[in-house]
Amino acid sequence: MNNIFLTVDVQMWTYILVGVTFSLYIGIAIWSRAGSTNEFYVAGGGVSPLANGMATAADWMSAASFISMAGIISFSGYDGSVYLMGWTGGYVLLALLLAPYLRKFGKFTVPDFIGDRYYSKTARIVAVFCALLVSFTYVAGQMRGVGVVFSRFLEVDIDTGVIIGMLIVLFYAVLGGMKGITYTQVAQYCVLIFAFMVPAIFISIQMTGNPIPQLGFGSQLADGSETYLLDKLDGLSAELGFSEYTNGSKSLTDVFAITLALMVGTAGLPHVIVRFFTVKRVKDARKSAGLALLLIAILYTTAPAVAVFARTNMIETVSNKSYASVPDWFKKWETTGLISFTDKNNDGIINYVADETQNELKVDNDIMVLANPEIAKLPNWVIALVAAGGLAAALSTAAGLLLVISASVSHDLIKKIIKPDISENGELIAARLSAVGAVCVAGYFGINPPDFVAAVVALAFGLAAASFFPAIILGIFYKRMNKEGAIAGMIVGISLMLFYMIKYKLGWLDEELPDKSEWWFGISPEGFGSIAMLCNFIVSIVIMKFTKAPPEDVQEIVELIRIPSGAKEAQGH
């Protein structure tokens, strides 16, 4: 009876917290609905640096950051740190190297920048294709995250969860555009960071007595044994046949390739770049970038601690325990299919070991953060809070991506190429219809995801690195770069990355997925964006050398955007 009460209690808390946060998002969308294309695309350019910093942080910290990153680190240990390094370093690269220049150029979408910088409709079309491909791959990971949260905490199937999430995003993205999304993301940042930190602090106190998770996971256990938490986890991992948690198994080449792909992929992500156009001045863009970095660091420095807490608790809770006596959380997550036990030797004991032939427990990376409060037996409201936080993280990024898709179709394709004389009202209608179409495609990917959240998102970064990064960098810092070189580079880069992803990640070109030993240079699909990016650079520069220079006016624009901000830039000109 008590168990039934607890189950209902957790669900009731979940309904309350998710209901309240969803109502807040919808209310903000109604309050800040867009009445013009300027408000729909860039929130009228009047957002304060603090609000934009919070919105950027929420846009950046997707379901991959909230749900999946700590899960990957939980199972990969040291190897999982590549995601932490790549995504954090990538944001720094974007904020310091690219954002101010793109803001001064004045184009609020990547295809718009590429189309004008490379004075070519063909370049714009290629960029639109790449933007749609990157955004749809990225949004697939977010919808997978929404489905995971709904399937467990609201006890609906994943498909239904995805549909509910998409309807909410559709409402405030279509109604409010960037204006509605920006202020919704401010609220979502508050929800997701609170939801991530509260259980981390509780569990840190519980396990080590230290209330600061970043220090807790490097501290001694609170049980008086004087054993350090990481030493204990190393020992538990070794006992089960896994490599020590603090030792890496990936090759240095692959670690470097993945980190680089994530970093430069960040610098080419359309939904993050557009955020720097929602403020009034270049100076405000720099301020909001710095604030966003500080706000992002709160979660990113906490994720390794959450990973260690979750991994240690899970091993101690289920490994070598009788299946009949496993805690309630195990049975609840088992219904989602994200954790499963196969009794291979019929002894009723959960045998969790590294050897796949003997291992009886399968755990999806994506449940570690969400299940962590339940494993640690935290209060029911904390469990529900994490569900609301996971949804906030997934929906905030999904909304930003949908806007990029919408702007790519309505502004870059329809307005700039197909129908240049379209009215502002017609463009606004096209933008909203594009968002509706994007929601349908995103929903399909959410229902039929190719992999766990962070892996899908990592592929999106690889695609962005392979296509956009060279074109943006060369477009800003090399005035001799011309349209022929940029177009050829983007086509080669994105094609190479797509081929590698389809062959070695999805396995569509072979009867079965090729073995890791067949990877080119020993580099995984998540890291291959680095190689594709280098090929893009080489092709772009070689083709450029044999073709004519850009027009003088284009070269002058490139010179101007690199001049330090003066009086004109301070006024937003």
C-alpha cells in the first residue's frame, strides 16, 4: 500500500511541476507573441545581455547536456570527458572568435551570412541544406530526450511523450518566434539548472558530506572508511572487469578528433549563432556570451560529479543482487525498456560484468541522470523536479532549432531565392508554416531515433564542423576566399561526413554495422567531423587558388567587420 502511495506521490509531483512549468512557457509565449518578422527571427533585437545570456545557456544546454552527458561519463569514465571538453571549448571558441564578427556582419542566419559573403544563390542553397541537415539531426536527440522523460515519469509510451512535447514547443515557437523562445528559455534555464543542482547537492552530502558536488566527487566517503569516492569507483569497476573509471581506453587520436569536432561544430551551430543577433549592440553580444559561459559552467562542472555518484550508486544497488529484491526504481525503469535484466544462468542474481557473454544487465546511458535521485532515495519532489528539468533542457534547444529550420526555409529559401517580393506578412506566415512542418519531421525522428541522445547530438556537431566552420572562418578572416572555393568545400565536407555517418554509425551500406577496426585512421563517427572539416578547408583553399577573387565590395565588407568596434558599432550600425 505504501509503495502504491509513493508511486502516486511521485506522479502527482511530476504532474504538478511539469504542469506548472509548461503553463509558464505557454503564458510567456502568449505575452511575447511576435508581430513582425524582426520579432519572429531575432526578438526585435532588444533583449538585455543578462536575459540573452540565460536564453543562450538554455539553448546550448540541450537534452544531451542535461540527460546524456553525465550518463556517457558514468559508463565511459575518463573517455566520456571528450564531450565535456569539446562542448565547453567549442562555446568559448564561438563566443570569442566568431560571434562578434558575425554580429557586425549583420546577418542573423548562417545561410544568410554565407549567401551574402560569398555573393551566390548556390552558396545560400547549399548552406540552407546543411543547416536543415544539422538542425534535424540535432533536434532528433532532443525529442528522444523528451520521450525518455515522459515514458518514465508520466507513464506514457515514448511516442505519446514525443507528441506532447512537440505540441508544447510548436505552440510557443510558432506563436512567439524568437521573442517568445527567448523569454521562455530564460525560464527554462532557471528550471533546468535548479533541477540539475538540487539532487547533485543532496547526493554529494549523502555520499561525502560535502555540499559542493564539484568538490564532493573528489572527497573521501562519509562512511568513515577514509576511502576516496573515485578510488572506490575504480575498485568497483575493476572487480566487474571494466577498466578503471579514471583510466581511458580510447586512442589519443580519437579523443583529439572527437574533441576538435565538437569544438568546431559548436562554432557552426546555427541555433546558437542566431542568439547573438537578439541584442542591440556588438558590445551586448560579447556581454551575453560571457554571461552564458558562466551560467553553462555551473552545469558542466557538476556533470562529472553526477556521473560518479550515479555510477557508484547503481553498481552498489543492483550488481550481484537478487532480481527479486531489486528496488522499485529498477522495476519502474524496466517498463521503459531502457534498463533490462536477462537471467542467462537462471540463478536469479543480476550478474553485471564487462564480459558481454556473461553480462545480464543492460542500462541505457540516458537514464542515469533521471534515475539518479530514485537510486539515491531522494524525496519524491526532487525526482519530479529532475523530470521537469530534463523536459526544459530538451524543449529549450528544440525550440531554437525549430526556429533555425523555419528561418532557413522562409527567409533564406523563399524570401531570398524563390519569391524576393514576398510581403512581410507573407514571410511571417511562411515562417510559421515552416515551423509546423519542422515539428512533424522532428517528431518522426524523436519516435524513431538512431541512437542515444548525446551520440545523435555529437553527429550534428560533426555535420556542422564539416560544412559550416571552414566557410565561416575563411569568410571572416580571409578576404580572398571566393564562392567557388566555399561551395566546393561545403559540398565535399558534408558529403564525406554523411557517408561516414551512414556507413559506420547507421550501417545502411552494409548488412551489419562495420567493426571499429574498420574506422578510417581509428576515428569514430563522432570524431570524423574533424577529418571532413580538414578536407573542406583543403578543397576550399585549392579551388580558390585557381578561380578569380571576390568582388572588391565583398572584400571591403570583410575588412570592415574586423575593425574594432567604434562609434558606429556601439550604436548598433
